[in-house]
Amino acid sequence: MADRKIGEVILDLSNISLSFGGVKALTDISFDVREHEIRAIIGPNGAGKSSMLNVINGVYVPQKGEIVFRGKHFARMNSRQVAEMGVARTFQSLALFKGMSVLDNIMAGRNLRMKSNILLQAIWKGPAEREEIVHREAVERIIDFLEIQPYRRVAVGRLPYGLQKRVDLARALAMEPTMLLLDEPMAGMNVEEKQDMSRFILDVNDEFGTTIVLIEHDMGVVMDISDRVVVLDYGRKIGDGAPNEVRNNQDVIDAYLGVAH
């Protein structure tokens, strides 16, 4: 992975704290993400990993802290604004349209990039027709890239779980993000499916230059594909660095690796 060019810091989170009532989900957490890297967030269940992603993409508003994204300072993020700035997200629990085809699910991810108004889209005339053709071509390229051509007309609900996860990734890629947030993209997968997904994540990072922030429980996967790893435990940061540094961090071993692995 050393042959990839990691750029400057594009996302900097400083002293982020998040509470729900009296429950502290995140306490004074700071870390950054560099352009083109794969940045993993790990930790046991309830460590605050998904809450951290929700702060980054504007679902949760932290009570304390600051987010700097590409030089702009934010006390909070707005979900639509985040998407328009080029950040896409997949979710731990699939949020696909199960009755719709693979193709139509991925087309839904292009909605942010469609310029024609809703009426023109509805009657499919003129600019809307030309625009849809362009978007459909982009979607077909993603379908080829993720090797799901045989399923393009199949209803998503009829696909095995591993393929549904791949469609979820495809829909996020349809937004053409510069940063991709992946929330446990390999949860529930068998070994072969995990190997495929790892390859696709590396390919997205390498071929598209997409920066990836990844939550994942499989430590083998994390250590293999990540450039840097931040470790959370009970909403606090207990480790941060290259995979080997984190692997040998005694606090991490005590809190997480030593227990589960």
C-alpha cells in the first residue's frame, strides 16, 4: 500500500463530544483523515464507532468540538450539505429498496447529481431524457466495476446478503464521492465474500482515488487494507496510528484485541 500517494489532511475532528441525555456516546475525541487513505475506526460494540460516522455525515450534532472539512470549519454538519461536498455513506443495516432492481437502486444514488426538475424527470422529455442517459451510463460503469452485471434487472430483495452489500456500495459510488464512509461493509459475510469486498474497497480507493473511512470488526481485514487505524472504547479514543502500532498498543490489546482475538 506504500505505492499509493497519501495526501494532506482533508477531515480534522477536534475534541468531539456527543451525549444522549445522560449517556456519553463520544468524549473529547480528535483524529484526522488524509486524502486517498483508508482510515479504519475499530473498537468493541458500544464504543461509539457508528456515532462517530453519524457526526461526520451530519446525522448527529455534537455538543462540543469542531469539524474541519477541506479547510471549512463546522460546529455541526448538515446531511444534505455533506453529500453535496462529496461524502457518501453505506449503513450497517441495509437501506436498499428491496422491491426495486439493482439498476434502479443504483440510479437512486445519482439523484443528487440530477439537474433537471422533478416535473421534467416525471415526463422524461428533453433535458431530463438526455441527463438520464448520461446517468445510466455512469451506473452501468459501476455495475461493471463491482461485477454485478448478471443481477442488474433482479429485485435486490432476491439477492444473497453479500451481493446486497455490494449493491449498497454501488449506490454510494453512484454519487461519485471523494470520501466514502463504510459502516461495517463486511458484517454477516462469509470468508469469500469478505475477500471480494476487501478487493473492491481497495480498487475504489486506488482507481477512483476515493478517501475511505471504514468501521469494521474483522481485524484481519482492518490490518490488511487500512493505512491508519483509530481505536475507540466506551466513547473514548485509546489508540491511533498505523496498523502495526495499534496491534502492539497495550491499551488496545487490553480493551479489544486481547478479548475478542
